[in-house]
Amino acid sequence: MPKFIALALSAVLLLAIPLESQKTKVFPFDYKIEELENGLKVVTIPLNNPNIISYYTIVRSGSRNEIEPGKSGFAHFFEHMMFKGTKEVPSAAYDEFLTQLGAGTNGFTTDDFTCYFVVFAGRDNLEKVVKIEADRFINLYYTEDMIRTEAPVIEGEYYSSVSNPDRRLSELLRGTAFEKHSYKHTTLGYLKDIQDMPNQYEYSLLYKNRFYAPDNTILLVAGDFDPAQLMTLVKKYYSDWKKSNYALQTPVEPPQTLPKRAHYDWPTKTLARLAIGFHGPAYSDEMIDKAALNLLAEVSFSPSSPLYQRLVNEEQKCASLGANFSDNRDPHLLVFNAVVKNDDDLATVESEVLKELERIKNEPASASKLADIKSNIKYSMADALGTTDGVAGTLARYLELAADPGTVNKLFDLYERITPQDIQDMAKKYFKPANSTVVTLTGGKAK
């Protein structure tokens, strides 16, 4: 990650969510979506928390956008460059401004989007923040020397990442499971591409013009502000930003027709790892597939599930066990992970996970258990929305998927309608041997 300016603000105040609203909507806040002529979407969520404002810029560009050979990892690399400043406000001046403001700022890159945020206090500071953020997105300035200087930092991040067995296993799983889609590589990208980044100045300009454009960006502002004043400021400072009109075409991943398997020998002693991936659906707030699978993961692989209790707590074969079904714009992987205490138990744990998936296909989930899971998910979301920055940070990930805060309520409406039979149907649809990729890692045996 680029520079982090420590947040000097105290913990943001809890939101007062009316009980009646909670009963009807998981996301109970009023919001408005407006769009500038250049395509910039602006989502405003005024809240009753005095004095706190969260200002998020969501660029719908992540490793998914890296479809050209030799350009993996570029979304993450460009996140770093976004903190280099402009001619009017260089990096040091930007840092000093936010320090004086008592603000916190950072950025992060994912498969599907890159997000930048500023959390600050005071309505009086709103125009200053809008102006300086618009300046850095429209007028970002860096030289070839800056590119060359930053590239080794990214390479260092890569080495740090792959020194973690879990990260290496994830890299192996993606690389084995995907054939065509850019989800094949992680956000950090391939090492050979990272090592070539010092030579990518010209491509970086093309990348900025394609993706760091208003028609590929969503501005999300939540907290104590006047929406009319904000829109006046946004129009004043962002209207000159030129749209891109670039249409990304990600490669379509062909259906997997045979089981896949791969193994990684970790050079030093470590606990064994197992990951079983199945190609799954993209995020949707209309089709039940992904929502039903999310519920399946909680019913059968959460810490309260019988399988977890047996393998982790009773037999103690696993140090951890879980399911990771990420929400993505394109179809991604449904992944079951386990850290296994004894190498000899790897095959047993794999067999137990696959048996559980077969059981789900043939035995309906308990209706009461499913109701409890739905309730827990709902209250977890309400808890996440308990602060100003909780609202903005949670919503940012949904906005990049659907560009409308209303998707949250549509998704939870889907959850309410899903039945045990729906979960069975989705298990049969996606958890087929031919659709599976199994990767393992053991340590201390490499030559």
C-alpha cells in the first residue's frame, strides 16, 4: 500500500438507525445518485453523525482490467502512482494538507476495482477536500524516473506476499483453475511483469486515459454535509475531467471439463494447506445462484457447522477450515480452504470436504439453521453500517459491483427468499468433479 497518514480523528460516532427502518431495509439510509455530463457518478449519503465525512473515489479498474500480456499487476502499481501528487499539489504538500486536516487517507486494489478514501472532520473542510482530490485525479503528474523508483517497491511487495504460504497457494489455485480470464493472476501480478514495470511509462499514460476517467469512476460521500453544496463543488472541480469511452472486454473463461490438481513444495517447515476451487457465478442481486451459495458456505463451513466442529475442535485435524466465495463482476472461484496440522491428513480433509458437498446435494439444510444464518448475516451487515466510515467502506464494494446502493437491499431480499431446496440445486449445479481444481502445499521437503 502507498503512504498511510494516521487517522487523528477519534472513533466515528455510532449511527442512530431507527428500529422500524432496520426491520424493512438492511441498508436504511437515504441516498441520491447523480451523474455529471462527463459520466462521473456521484453517490451522496447524508448522515446524522456530526462533523465526520468519508470521501471515497472508486475506480472500476483492478486486476480484471489487465487483459494484455505483460501488463499484470498494473492496477496495483498505478494505485501507488496516484499518491505522487500534481504540479500544483506535489506529494509532500498533499501529505501535509491531510496531516493539518487531521484526516486519514489510503487506497487499495482488488480484482475488480481500486479505491481511495479520505476521512475527515468539518463541513468547512469539504471544499478543500473536493478540490484537492479532483486535482490529483485529473492532473496526476509523475515522470519516468518516478516510475523507475516505485517499481522496486512493488517488487518488494511481491516477494513479501509470496513468502506467505497462503498467498502462494492462492496464486497457484488461480493460475491452475483459470485458462483465459484475467482472474488467472493475482492483484500483484506476475513477477516478470513487475520486473518490467520500470519500462512502462508510456503504457501508464494509456492506462490512466483508459481507466482513470470519470465514466469509469464513482464518487461516494457519506456523513455530515449538505448534498446540494457538495454537488455544486463536484461540478465546479470535476466537470473538466475528460471521459474515456473505453469499453473493456474481458476474456470469457471456457467451461472447465476435467478436474485439475497442482501441488507446491514449500521450502521450509510449515503446516500443510489445501484449497479446493469450483468455478462459480458472478455477483448478482437478481439471480439466486451466488446468494444461495453464500448461504451454503455459512450453513456447512462456518465455525458453527458440524464439519468445522469435528475437523477443527474434536479431531483437531485442521487448524482452520472455511469457505471463501468472493463477490466479483465476472464469474470467479468458490473456494474451500483448510490448514491441516499433519501432512498425512491432507487427503482425509479433502475427502471430508467433498463428502460434505455431496451431502448438501442430497440432504436439505435445516430450515431453522438457515433462518439463523440469514439473521446473522443481516445483523452483521447492520453492525458494519454502524459508523460513518463503516457505511462508506461497506458500500464501496457494492457500488463497484452494481453502481447503486439499492443493490444491498435487493441482495438481502434475495437471501430472504432462498430455500433449502435452492441451496441443494446450486450445490448440484456448481460442485461437480469436472469443475474442480485442487491445490495443496506442504513444507520442508523441497530439494
